[in-house]
Amino acid sequence: GQNIDQPTEMTATEGAIVQINCTYQTSGFNGLFWYQQHAGEAPTFLSYNVLDGLEEKGRFSSFLSRSKGYSYLLLKELQMKDSASYLCAALDSNYQLIWGAGTKLIIKP
Amino acid sequence: DTAVSQTPKYLVTQMGNDKSIKCEQNLGHDTMYWYKQDSKKFLKIMFSYNNKELIINETVPNRFSPKSPDKAHLNLHINSLELGDSAVYFCASSQERSDWGTDTQYFGPGTRLTVL
């Protein structure tokens, strides 16, 4: 079956760095997405990786290893507004997004 | 302008009723989706639809049906509502699938459905 695994919850301190991991098993693979979802709001797009390596976008970076079925989202210089759920989703061979349950990130002062 | 809009934002109704949620996108996308997000925050695909193909998640009860009057709209009709239908329903859209797989989806604000 198809599966996405990511931690349920993480806590970090304002100004620090946090890494959210995601492992995936899908029927075929056409890329991996990270979305941010604040409580009560819709998910918003953060990043897309299809090739191995690190993609940097400001304070956020996303990494992919296709051979390991693994990705992470790295958030630097954490701000209180980064408190949200972070959803990992893999695009399978039918171009359907398979979603993880999300990682709730709590930022403390 | 809102890229993907849904109405209503909140919907409270009695068991057994029939209701609809509307979705519109002004991005010129070819594919639209409906998701259900339950209390555990899993996003579950219900339907994906473009002008060529409707793909239905086989676990979705046939009480749920998508209606697309045109490319910019995909409405969700729900018949005989049940308590377990209470959830947040998200509409999303993306460009038509390509070999590059850049299928970034843009979400509407969600509709919180409460069935009493």
C-alpha cells in the first residue's frame, strides 16, 4: 500500500532550527510536496522536490532522497508564526497526491 | 482576487438532509479536487476531475457526488447527511497533470460541515 509517515508533533524554540522528517512509500513517484496549514485554514504550498538534493527558499529548505524514500523540511530562525501543521505529500505514478497526517509544530518563546 | 473560493464557509445541518458546497477557481486550471479533512487532520482525496476524467476514491459513499457545470467550478453534493460526514471539506485545483509532475495544488479556504 501507499504510505506517508511523519511525526505527529514537534516542539521548538523561537529563533532555533527544526527539521521535520517524512518517509514515503508510493506506487511510482513523481515528486514530493510540503504544505503548511495553520489551524482553521487551508493548506498552502511550501515546496516541491523531484530530484535528489536540497532546495532552499528563504528560511525554509526541503531535501529529498529518492533512493531512501525520505524527505525533510528544515525551518531556520523560527518565528512564532511558524506554529502550524506541516503536511508531507507524495505524487504517485497516477499523479495523485498521497498525504501524510501532518506534523504539528509548536514554537515556544 | 481569491484564487480558489468555496461557499459556504460554515454549514450546520440535520441528519438526513441534502446539501451542496460550491467551489470556484479563477486560475484557469484544468483539474479540481475535493478533500475531506477529519478530526485527526488526515487529508483524504474524495474526487479529482478534469474535462476528461472523473476519478473517484472508491471509499467515498455514493451519497457524495461532484457536479461540474464548467471548468472553473466543481460543486459537491451530499445526500442523506450522516453524523460521520462532519468534517472540513477542501476544494483544490491544479494545472493539468504533466510529465513533469508539477502538480501543485491550490486550496480553497475550506467548508466546516457539522451534522447534528
